[in-house]
Amino acid sequence: MKDQNKAFRSLNAGLPDDVERLKAAGYYQEAIERIDEYLAEDWTDTQNSPRSQGLDPMGGPLPQNPTPQGVEALREAMLAQREMMRRLPAEYCYTEAEAVARMQGLVKDFTAEEFRQLVKHGRVDWRFVEGEKHYLDRFAETLLATHADLAARQLDPPAPNTAAREFRRRQHEQMEQTGNASARITLRASVGMSDEAFAEALAKAKAEGRSSVHVRAWLPIPAACLSQSEIELLDLTEPPARIADENAPQRTVYWEADLTENRRFGVQYRYRETAAYTDPLDFTPDAEQPTFDTGEEAPHIVFTPYLKALAHQLTDGITDPAEKAKRIYDYVTLNVRYHYQPAYFVQECLPDHCARDRRGDCGIMALTFITLCRIVGIPAQWQSGLSVSLTGVGCHDWAMFYIAPKGWMYADCSFGASMARLGDETMRRHYFGSLDTGRMVANRAFEAPFDPPMTGFRSDPYDNQSGECEVDGVGLYGDALDTRKELVDYELLEE
């Protein structure tokens, strides 16, 4: 079965003009119908042939059309865009009235005019849905996380939590003094269908004469890398069909089963995480630098005219690659506001939009750093998985960059940006070169296939932090996909 996720590699081929206009205005269903017409079109009948004029051929058989089904890259782009537009309305689900009401339930004395001013100043993400402005499902979380005045006016403010920041500051001091810090971490994760999604899938299967649904499930697990060792899979809810190699670009444990009743697939694992302290400006780079990991990887790591102009402005006159990387890190951490994002599935050219709009989440900041580094010839890679602290576990992405003779180093632009907002320059600088022990690395490449590949559209075709599930060949996303993760133990180790 064809892997539908490969269609995203052609995303930058664009759309026919009429579909592009419909999408821009938010007329998604009409745009999908038009895409279906394009995909069904036979150019031999519709383009320059007598058939298109209702005439019979003259002077022998018709010449063979070299592209009877159109340009393959454009077909792939339309397939990806079709699914993107099917999902977009759920990402942008609030009308203005609903958005204002939501904020009024969270913030004291919040007004409609205040909301409009936030929209005007680019603090609220929106799109047209059926010709009307609709607002991102997590817009309120963004405002409360990044707007101090609104956070101070919360009707039910959360208890302040400075423990994670203080812990990372202590780790920085230890790493600076001793060179590294280590922890042994135990996590538990699971993936499955919601009960509602399973009931719907089972009813569909029975209507087709089947008594069960065929489920394929993938969970990210620790991969072997510079910072991770002593990896153990301690417990599995049932024997897996496949455990990917430790060096897989997106490492997973995989199950496959025919289910008549809903159940979850889970794993508990333990690993050692070692964070080394590195200052990229504290050594002399080699005169000759490597050229691996400096190319484009469509559809997101692409060298657009805007990104090339920005990279040139940031590094003009600088020859030291570490100084170039630092300038790029400074640009991202000092200019890009943290902003909860719609699913990456529905977005295009993430770094270009980030550099223009100056907002993004951890992954978008990482991709922007990676792309700008590659433009100026600095090898850069993706790395992602989980951020782990003594108080919880969350999804996270960051970047790696390479400068000889030192080798691979890290750039966590999201953590760096948060330190910039707090005025903590020491910790902002820490995350240029170094990380902390609170990581679980599952992915070392962006847009890499699983082992075995998932053929239905993934919830996230680029990254894998929480897990994926495919039911009768259809990938799950949103409320139909139920993923969980929890910290079991975090043991700091003495070196």
C-alpha cells in the first residue's frame, strides 16, 4: 500500500490558482471538491485534442499525451492539501464571539475590543473558515503563556512553578564546573483509539461484513545517540510486532492486532541521559568545514528568497561558523515569540513563516535555526522527543549543529527564547551549545518514515513525540487518537 505521507514531499508544488483562492478564503469543502475534479481529469480528453472540442480524430490515431493524469508532483501536492483542508476547520474552531467568551471565562474584565487589539497586533492566530475569521483552538493558552498582563488577571491562576527552571539552573552550574550531568529516567507511554473512535470503526467494519478492526500502533522510544545510553524496554502491554533499530531516524515500538474490543498499547522504558557542557565560541574552528546536512529537504527545510536574504544579513562579513550559528540563534531567541501552533500537518514552509511572522513553537523555532544554518553552510539536524522534569513530561523539539573539530552541539531555541523573556542571559547562552538531562530523544530526522512505515496519513507526518495509530488503513488524529505519557522515576547520577 502506498505511503500517503510521502505526498508532503511535493507540497511546495503549490495548487491550481482557483483552489488556492478558495483555500485562502476558507472555502475548504469547495476547494476539496475542485481538487477531486482535478485528480479525476484525463488531460487527453480535456486539453488540446479533438475530443475536448467534441470532434472525431482526423488523419490517424491521436498522439500519446505524455502526462495524461497531469504532473505527478502537483497531484501529490493536491492529495496532501486535500487532507490538510479537511483538518483545518477543527484547528480553527472559534468564531470571534466564542473566542471572546472563552477569554472572559478565563480573564477578569476581558473585553471584545481588547480581543480585537490582540488580533490586530498579531497575538491571536486566525484563518478564514467559509469566509469568516475563525481563531486557533489554543489561542487562549498562547495569550496566557506569553502576555503578562492577561496572566496576572486570570480568574483561576495556576500555582507558580519555578522548580523546573531552578533545577535547570543548578544543572547548568554543575555542568559548567564538572563538564556534564547525568540522570537515569524511567517513563511510561501508551497509545490507542478513543472509545468513540473505536465504536465508529467497529460499526463500519461490521457493516462491511467484518467482525474486527485492524489496528497498527507506533510509540516513540529512546534512540541511541550522543546523549543517550543504557536503553532498556522494561515492560510492554503485549508482545510487539517490531522494535525499530536503536539507530532508526524515528525510533518506535510497533504493534499490529485485530480488535473486537478497544485496548491500548503501551511501553515502560528506562535510559541514561548525559548532558555535556559546550561553549561553541570557546574553540577555534577548522579552516575546512564539512558539507553534510547542509541541503534542502522539502517541504519545510527550503532556501526561500526571504530566508536567504535573512541569512545573508545575519552573517554578512562573518567567517567563523560558530559566530554565524550564534547570530542565527540570537535572531530566533530574541525575536520569535512562543506561540501555540495548529498541527504541523496543516501548515506550509514553517521556517519561512516563522521568520516573517516572528512566532512559533519549539519545533518551528528549531526548523528555522536548522534552515538558516544550512543556508550559510553549517551542518544542522533535527532532534526531538520529550522534555522531562521532576514535575512532568511534555513534547519537545530542538536542533543540532556541527562545527569541526568540536563536532555536534545543540541549540534549543525555544528554551533560549523563554530565558530571553525572563531576562536570564546565562541560561539563554546555556542552550546555545548545551542541553540538560531532562530529554528523551526518539527522533533524529524530520519527516522520516517509521519501521515499518505507516501508510495512512499520520497525525504528524514530520515528527513523532506521542505516537500514532492507524485503523483499517486510516490514520487517526485529534480526539480519535489517545496518547499518554508519564514520569515514573528521575534519578540524578553522580559522575
